Amino acid sequence: MRHSKVGSVMTMEVVRATYGTTFKEVARLLRENRISGLPVVDEDDKVIGVISETDLMAHQAQLPDPYAPTRRFRLADLTAAGRRQAAKAHARTAGQLMSEPPITVHADNTIVEAARTMAKNRVERLPVLDEEGRLVGIVTRRDLLKVFLRPDAEIHREVVDEVLVRALWLAPRSVDVSVTDGVVTLTGQMERKSETEIAVAMTVRVDGVVAVVDHLTYRLDDARIQPDEQALHGVADDWLRRT
């Protein structure tokens, strides 16, 4: 199956800063472009860090209050996180304010891979790099959600052509496929239990699929057959071994 790539949904015009961009200029860029973060690049357009509104707020929060009592020394100030927060209080440039190392994706990564990276690192946007590691775009959560706007007819066509016919070597109408608002229902009888599992697993991975309703049955429960008795054949079996 051909999963949509990050490059197909990313924004190519990227608002960016350099190491020496001033704090005030960074704030202006975020406000005027109505964005919550931006990448910091070097002279070769390589991403060296990212700045978010949170970084700017951390700067403000660390500034001393002239009316507050003198702050006492705390052991937390000696930790790596404490030192980073203290440094941001005195940051005057993007390079001093940015968070590093940057979390990025490549243009040829799939949307699924980008979504996993976002979820794992709890970020809302990712700089997109080309094959040489240079900044070519930015992708946001909203961009990744565009895949779920894929028409039902297009999803239906891929499930039939790529999953049933190409992967499982079945006749196009041997399994009934219906798609409503991204929810795919598979109905019919297949030869082996393992084939029904593959059909469901591969359908779930089709871009734009919200969920799969499994109404498939099978003639043979090959899960009970010993490996040396099982006659493996076809592309579907190769796929099963890899998962």
C-alpha cells in the first residue's frame, strides 16, 4: 500500500528564525503569522532548534519580580532543567531561547510516522527535512488530520485493489466492502483465518480509515495447524511473517 507522505500535506512556506534573531523579533513573527512555534536554522538551512510560545512564557516567568521577597537558593536550580530555565530568563536571541535538539520528520516519512512522533513527544508541529537534512516545510496536527477527509469512494477503491486483490489474491467481489464516513465494513467468507486477520490489519492501515468492522468468516482455522504442516503461499503470507 502507498501511504500518504508528509511532503504531500506540509506547508512549504516556513516562518523561521536564525540563531541571532532577537527575542522581540521572534515574538513578532509568532504574533503576526498567528503560529505557536517556529524552527531555528543555521546558515545551511539545517534545523538546530525550535521555539514555541511556551519558551517565551518561560522567559517571562523567570524574570525577577522587583516587589517580591528575595528568592532563596534551591537545589532544583542545579538540575539540568533548572539551568535551562535560568538561561532562558536571560535569553536575548532565538539561539539562547530555543529548545534543542529539535524534533523533526522527513518529507518522505508517512503521515502515520509523523503522527506517532508528534504523540510521543507531545508537540503540535514538526519541521520537515529533505534528504540532506535541510528545512523544506512544516507540518502541524491539523495537516495530519487532512488524511481523514479522504473520500469514502477512494478508500473503498484502495481496500479492494490493494488489500483484497493485490495482497490477498482474491477476486474483487469475493468480499463485500462498504465505507461510510471512513468506517470500513468487511463482510464475506475467506479460506483461512489468517487471511481474515491480514485483511483487517491491512485495511486499518489504509490512509483515511477511521475504524474497521470485521464481519469476515473463514473455512479453515489455520492457527491450529503446525508450522511444518501449513502450506504457506502468496503475498499475504509474506506480509503475515513480517508482522
